[in-house]
Amino acid sequence: MNKIFISPSILSANFAILGKEIMNVLKSGADMIHFDVMDNHYVPNLTFGPIVLESIRKYQISAPIDVHIMAKPVDDLIPLFAKAGATFITIHPESTYHLDRTLDIIKENGCKVGLAINPSLSVNVIDNVIDKLDLILLMSVNPGFAKQKFILNTFKKILEIKKKINLIEDKKIYISVDGGIKFRHVMPLLQAGVNILVMGSYIFNNIDSKIIIKKIKNEIKNFKNISVV
């Protein structure tokens, strides 16, 4: 899977001009949008509901959107976000008593299926459901807030996930990493096998997101040149 995506997390955007912020990063070269749903129960923060996603789609945002639901219970939320315009719906295994069934609900509602793994959780959680997954999201911070420090043990988990994916024939599964990613992490993450870079504050909190995204794109280009060689 050669495609590598830059996925700005709107948790770090200016909510007063959210549609404009999203449009700006997409015009600057971002490939998709990461949409964090937090319930102040499963994680200690409160963010967006389906109506916000629906408003974004009405703002003529057509790029893929990964709706990362950090809420418990989760099953009843899935159809709402699917109807509002989600491309991927990514959930945490701890948010449901019946993981297999919950993943089926995502697929039945027409979205690609994602599973998120928190820093303290073993990657073995995917073993019995990997055939259902389109995306595996590794949290490189503890979920809840932006501007946290990247957890270096994430690299070990990426390699473990990569081995498991390589055992599956004819199945494309994206590896996404979310949390605390700075420019210095980009090349090592690509070399480890990451397909989607979720970056929030590093993009939105800089004066010119276009320059930042171009810098990341150039690093991706450098990686691909190295890989070819």
C-alpha cells in the first residue's frame, strides 16, 4: 500500500471558523480529516456530535473523514455518524461488550471499519477481528487532549501490527498513528510502515499550515525515493 495520507485532527482547529480551517488544510495538501468524538466518560473531554459532522459536509468538504469515536456505549452513535457523512468510523475495543458485532454495525452502515488501540493495550486485541478491519489506529498518546508528548513505544507496536497484517492475504489495512506527532517523527513512522499520519496541533497551531503540510509532503516524497532505491 504505497499511498500515505496526512490527516489533520480538527481537535486543534479554531472551532469558531471550523469549516474554513478544514478547507484551508485540504487546499494546502492534506488528504483526509480526523474527527475526534469524545464523551467526557470514556475519555476526559467533550467534543463533537453528528450535527457538527453534518455541518462540515454541508460546507462542501468532500474529503475522506475518519470519525474516531471515543465514547461508551458506542453502538447507537455509529448510524448517526454514518448518516452525517463519515468515511471511516474508528472505535475502541473497550467501548463495547461485543466488539465483533459493533464492527459489523459500522460496515452495515456503509463506512470503512477502524479499530483504535490505546498505549496500554496489547495489539493482540485485533487477532480475532482483523479480517473485518480497514484501518488500525495506534494511539501514540493517551486519548482525551491535544498537545501531549509522543509515546515512543508506539514504534514497537507498529512493527507488531505490520507483522499481523502481512499474514492476511488480499486485505488492505491502513496503519494510522495519532498523537503528539512532530516533524522529527515523520520519517521513522513511514519507515515503520505507517500509512496515515494524524497531526493536530503541529499543523493547526502553526502560522502557515500550507508550509507545514508541504514540509511533511516533501518528507513523504523523500521516503518514497529511499524506498524505491
